Amino acid sequence: MQENARLILGLRAKGWTDTEIADFLLYIESGDEQYKPAPNKEES
């Protein structure tokens, strides 16, 4: 659980919203494409 907390806190520090974080975690666990994060506009 400690690693999960660090992951969430790190993503919040990067400016991710709680919804983006939850969707990302759902994507990691389920592999469901609907939760896959979109690329940042700055990175593309």
C-alpha cells in the first residue's frame, strides 16, 4: 500500500486530477482501453 500511496502522491504532484489517477489505475489493473491515458499535448 505504501507504494500505491507514493504513486498517487507523485501523480498529483505532476498535476494529474484524481479522476485521471483513478482511470490510470483502472487501466493498469484491467487493461481496459477506455481507461488508457491520452498522450499529453506537450509530448506529441
